[in-house]
Amino acid sequence: MRRFHKMILFSMALALVTGGAYSTGWAWDKWEEKDPITDQWNAADLLVARPLGVAAAILGTGLFTVSLPFTVTADIFSRFGGGPSSAVRESAKMFMLDPLKFSFAREFPDENM
């Protein structure tokens, strides 16, 4: 049990450090195109952000599977109510497709980084 707590604590600390280091990359307009630090942000994008997007998609697949009985039930009830039935589609997009689009469908380097 202690080992599990250590892994959780290590993961949270790693996420805090990586998020703090990567968040300044969102202020891309502060640097010029020829600035040498842009290569470092491109490396951070390749080595940190995109693998985290894949990990989020894998975790999201598990969350989607767990939430599937609830979203199917919401679809069934919305069909009886006459409303649109897209709860399963929306949850699949949110949990799996959006992280994969973040990881693979962006240009490299991303101009909106």
C-alpha cells in the first residue's frame, strides 16, 4: 500500500513539474521565430506533451468503458423524450478522440502552442 501511495505522490509531483514547465510554452507570441528557446519548446512538445496526450487517451478509454452503461442509459431515455441521443458519441469524443487529436492531428511544431 505504501508503494501505491509513493507512485501516486511521484505522479502528482511529476505532473506539477511538467505542467509548470510546459505552461509557459502557451505564451508562444512572446518569442520570435528565430529565438533559440523555440527548439526547446518543440522538444518539450515532442517528448512531454504528446506522450501525455496518448496516456490521457488510454486513461480515457478506461473511463469511457466505465461510463458506458450510464451514457447508453442517457441515450435510451433521451430517445423516449424526443431529444437528441448523442451521449455515447460525445463521451467517446471527450475521453478518447480529443486526446488523440491533440497527440497526432496537430502539425509539428504547433503554431498555437
